Amino acid sequence: MPVGYVFTYEDFNLPVEKVDALTKALSRLVQEGKIRKLSPGRFYKPRRTDFGELKPEVYQVVKDLLEKDVKILGYLTGYSSYNQLGLTTQVSGIIQIGTNEPKKNITRGIYRIRFIKQPNKITKENIPLLRILDATRNIKEIPDATVQDSCKTLMVLIKKINQEDRENVVRLAKKYNPAARALAGAMIDLCFGSNIAEPLLKSLNPSSEYEFGISDSILPNKLKWNIR
């Protein structure tokens, strides 16, 4: 097994009569410190550095909850994706997964796994767009970052969306809450023009206002979108 790879009994593909011996062998390796137990039935070989042992990557911890038999079950979002998107440098013990079906939160070792309902169909193609929209919706909750800085980073990410996906991100954004639609629309408006963002503007109640505390210098069109 590669270092950092989280494995289970199923990875060994042994007949039933060998499972008891495998369980004992893995238990012995845990006691000897050669492997670590992540949670019941899940193990990994730790990566050792001059600064100590490294935990497995977040994907390894929850990979069975993200995909099974090539079918997508969910996607990493929240704190781990904020880190990957460059919105924060902070690492959290909470792992958030976007799913179409509601699920109960679980714990694996030191990690608390929370499931976030995603109203859009989850596909490999739209996961990067959903992560940007999730961060937009939760912009006030991104740790160790101001709303102003997060807004600037999100606009950099939105500008990188290719032409084929621009209408797609607007379609996906329409299923988010009004405040997220307003902020996403304002950023998309600045990045790609009002024609692309128009469906989001039409989806909003013109009498509603959305409080984010973003300055005119960062979001010069904020009054158009009733953002304060």
C-alpha cells in the first residue's frame, strides 16, 4: 500500500476464511506502529517527516463517500476546498461533503464529516463550479479571511471559468439562496458582462438587500445587485 493511502479489509481481496488472520495481522502492525488506524476497519501507512507524522489527505479519509463503482456520490466542499481554492491557509478537522441526498453526519478518527445538501445534480464537470458557488454562499464563514479578500479571490477564480461553462455556472447558481445569487451575479457581471449575469438578476426580489460589507472598490456594481 502506498504511504498515506487509506485501505480497508476489502483491498486485500481475501477469501472469508483468511479475514480473521488478516484482522490479527493488521492489529499487530498497528501495535508495532507500522500502520495507523484511522477508524474501525480503516488503516493507513503514515508519512513520516522531520516535523513528525502526516495525516492522510482529506480525499483519502472520505474517498468511499465521494465515489463508488465510478458513480459520483458527493464532492469535497467547505473548509478543505477553501484551502485548495486559495481562500484560506487554515486546515480544519471538519470535512464537508456536498451530496444530492441528505445524510447523517459521521466521525472518522479525529475528523468530523458533515454532509451539505446540494440541489444541483453533481457531475465531475460541474464540481469545480459548485465549489466556487459554495464558497460564495458561505463567504462570511471562511476562516482566517476577510469577506473583502475572499471576494477578490473568488473573482480571480470566476475569471478562469472557460466560455463553455459561463452559462452553466449561472444555471447552477440559480438554485442557491438569494444572497448567494446576488453576490455570484455581481461577480459574474463584472467578469463576463451583464448579458451572462442577467438570469440571476431577474431571479432576485428587487426590494431585497444583501449585507456583505464589501467596498465599492472591489464590487463597483454592488448597488445594482442590492449588495450592502
